[in-house]
Amino acid sequence: NLIDTISDTHNERITIDYLTFLIDIIKNYYKVEVPKIDGVTNFLGIL
């Protein structure tokens, strides 16, 4: 799970709501389509 991986790596708790909020900011600010995240591989592919 992406959120668990980030949380364990950086000792931070990230909720899915917050991650969704950040993705919405990226979509609206940069006017780009962000693909749906299914896992770590797809998330890293966005970067």
C-alpha cells in the first residue's frame, strides 16, 4: 500500500483523504490529468 510505504519510510501518517487532496491540487494548479494510483509503481510513474 502506497500510504503505508510512505508512512513507514518517513515516519509520517498520511490519510487517503490528504493524498487525494494533494492530487486534486496538482490537477487543478497544473491543469494536468493525474492517473489513478493503484500502487507504488504507478505513483512513482507519475513523478
